[in-house]
Amino acid sequence: MTHILTIRNTPNLAGIEISGDYQDLDTLYLALLMIIGDEGDFPPYAGARIRILGMMYDIRHAFQGDREFEFVQNGMDNHRMKLLGLITPDKNLYYKANVYYPEALFVTMAINDFIRLYAKLQAKSSTYPLMDKKNLWDRNIATARLFQSLIVNCLEKAVTEASLKRIVNLLYKDYTWTDRYTTQYLDMVNIRYLSIEDKEERAKALTKTVKRMVEKGKEYQDIEQNVLEMAIANNCSTEEIGLRWEYPEEIEW
């Protein structure tokens, strides 16, 4: 059977739902693991790497059976079974993981940075002079690009055409921009977005949400300064600093 990763908007637009069978999610997980590299490979992107790892954590637990699941029709019926001489299930087990919308959009763009870094590293370490061209066919990059495109497709279904253009323009503005990003700010953005209860209002808020993430205004700068001061005071990296913001105990996805 063909394996197809599925990503769709959650019913109340709190985020996106990533679903697929074991092979789908395992393939995505391993591709992202390769692209983001080992800890310390890309120091300026340590914060962004941790956020991708957070999403990967949920994906891994999904295909380990620790999250939601559903049975999906796989196209098999009695006629096909008889024709093939097989007795087989007519549904596949799909595992599911949810990701907050602002988080998913940040991860989507952070993956762009890591694809660039990964491709450059591959080209440098390769004995092939045309490795930069061969990166076009790299399966890890292809899997990551598919993942990104499916998220953008979800966004396209959630907002107006004009809003989609504005969001895409914002996300690509001054690219790249996830290096040295104070990712603690994303928690505030997530919580603020989730505090909006109406689905239509959430859709309208997505443009402003992305604008806040990308433009790094005063609110972001204040948190950045606060995190830096705490890191200096505690003699640790900024990635080790946690700010006490409470996510809703229950989320109507």
C-alpha cells in the first residue's frame, strides 16, 4: 500500500494534526533528525532545533501509541481480496499528533534554515564534486519539503487568499531569521493564540501572530533581554532558561 503523510487543520483551528501509519511518521521523524543534526552542530540555531525536537517528540510518541489514533480506509474490499487471493484488513491504523498553529509555522520556517545548513554540510563532506546538485534528490530534504508543503496547504484552507499572501511574505521576510531566536517568546505567542476561543477569530489572528513572531518587536525584545539576563545570572545558555507561562489545561483542538 502507498504510504501518505496527512496533515490537516484541527476542528477549532488550535493547530494542525499530523497523522499517518507507523512508516509515515517514522520516515518524517528520521528525516528531520538527520536535517537538524546533532547537538552543537549549528550553535546559533540551538533554540530553533529544540522547538523542532519538541514537535518530533510528539510525533515519536504518536507512532509509539502514546497519542490518538484512528482507522482509515485503505481501498481494500472483498472484490480486491478475492482478485488477489488475500485476506487482509480494509483499514490502516493511523497515529496522530497535534501541534499548536504558531509553533507549527515557526517550525516550518526553521526547517528552511536547517535544510540549507544540512545541504551545505553534506556538500562539504562529500567526495562528489556535484553533491550540491545531488542535494536536490536527497530523500531527507524531500521528506522535509513535503512536510512543509502540507502545512502551507493547511494554512491555505484556514485563511483568505490575501491573508495567505501576507503570511507567506512575512515568513520569508529577511530570511533566514531563526538563528539566535529567543524561542521562549513562542510560548507567549502560543498561549495568546490559544486564548482565542472562536475558530473564525483564530483564523483572523494568524496574520498578526506570524507578524509578531517575525518582526521581533518590543515585546519580543523585552523577553529576549530578560532571558539573556537570567542566563548570565545563572551561568547557563539561553536555551536552558524557562519562563513561567501556563498553557491551558484543556484545549479544544
